[in-house]
Amino acid sequence: MQVPGSRFIEQNPYLCHRIFTGNGMEHTIEKLVSTLTRQSFGPQEAENVLLEQYKQYAEACAKIDAGILILSDFRTHTCYTYAGTAGARLGIPWSGTTFESAFEDHLFSRIHPEDLKERHLLELNYFNYQKGVPVHLRRNFNTWCRLRIKDAQGNYRLVIHRTCYVGNHANGSVWLALCFYTPVAEETGRKGFDGKIVNNQTGEVVLDSLSRTYDTKGLTQRELEILRLIARGKGSKEIAAELRIALYTVYRHRQNIIQKLQTANTTEAVRIAAIIGVI
């Protein structure tokens, strides 16, 4: 199903949240992929040496931790998979395999759809958070969440999932990421998610429940108000008249919304906000 446009929004304002949520998975992963792989990468000294070091580290950790580790290279859009004994139980036979994608699509297809969307939204928040952290301190922070993932028999198993950005280019672009999938003891009735960003040096939870706050992070109440009016199909002149503000002010708020949500236009901003549930 194609994501509805502004005319559909205007005609069916109360259906949009349900429809956008149904399409949210595809749009969220597209947003995540474009955010990380379309960064500007400059020359990096000793890049191949660092990559090989992290590949060796990931392979060793997978064996020790018995879990699954993914090393993602956002510059070349490649990922490397390493699986310990948990890989066999989950039906993941690809240890030491290179995939032509920076994201572990071969694992994503096994994750419960509800948890997968939350995981992608959590990483978008993590990326934005890391942009405000000095490059040399970025490895001090990682994401943490629970995911349900299918095993070889098609039954959902609970894993702890962590993402850590371990390599950055000199210009600040995120280059390498490590994703950890560690099985835990079965907990009856336990669902995913409980996503958070953690300072792994202190154990402090920096930000919690991020997947529900991405859309409002940095947005003022007026900007949220205008975003909701845009979602109802209102044009800038109508918004200015309804809120009794200058047309120029509406334009300025629209540009602020686009900039803060890192979208190409307000239509995309509406999609993000609808996926997460504030409009």
C-alpha cells in the first residue's frame, strides 16, 4: 500500500494514524538506512587496519559471549556476521559471512515486527544523540533493548540487543557499528522492548523510552501544533489564519520542523510523527 498523500489526509484525518502505523516498518528502515549510509565520508587514515581489528574483535566476542555479533560498515554499505553457539540454536549459520548491506537484514526478518520497528526508531534516536557527543567519547554509549527473535523451529526467543558506534571518520560521520544479540533465559510472557541509551562507563541510563519521543525531541509546542494541522491537510495560509500568526512565521516553523526531524519535507515529517503516534 502506498503511503497516503496530503489529499488523503485531508479527506480521512482519523484513519491516518492507523494507516501510517501499518506502513511504519518500511518507512522507518528506509529512514535509518538513508541516515547512516548517506553520510559524508572523508579519507580515513589506517582505515583497513582498524576494520580488520574490529572484525577480529567481533569474531572473538561471538565465541566468548556465545551470541551473534554484526559489524556494520556504513561507508561501504557492508556488514560482517559472527555467530557463537547461540547462532546454531537460532538457525543462524552465517558466521564469518559478509553481506552487501550495512544492516543485518538476514536477522531482521526473524525479529518480531513490533520489536523491529522499535529497534529501528531507537537507533535513529541513538544516531541523533551521538551527533551531540564528542567523537572520542562516542564509544562510551550504547543502546539496550529486548527483542523477540525466531529460532530454527520458528519459536520466538528473547535476546538482549545492543548497538555501539565504535568507529567515526575525522569529519564526525559514524563509520562502524557493532550490534550484539545475546540470548537470555526464557521469561514467560515477557515481551520486547524497554529501549534505552546507556553510558557503559557509568551504567547510567542517559535516555529512556526513546522510541516514543523521537518525534517531539527538540520540537516546540507551536511546531507540534503546526505539524498536526499539516497532517490534517491545512495549507500554510490556512494555518496562519487559524493560529492568528504571520504567514512568514508558519514558513519558519515548517523549516524548523524539517531541520529538527532531519526530513526532506513536511510530508515526510508528518509520516514520522504519525508512525510514532503524536498526530
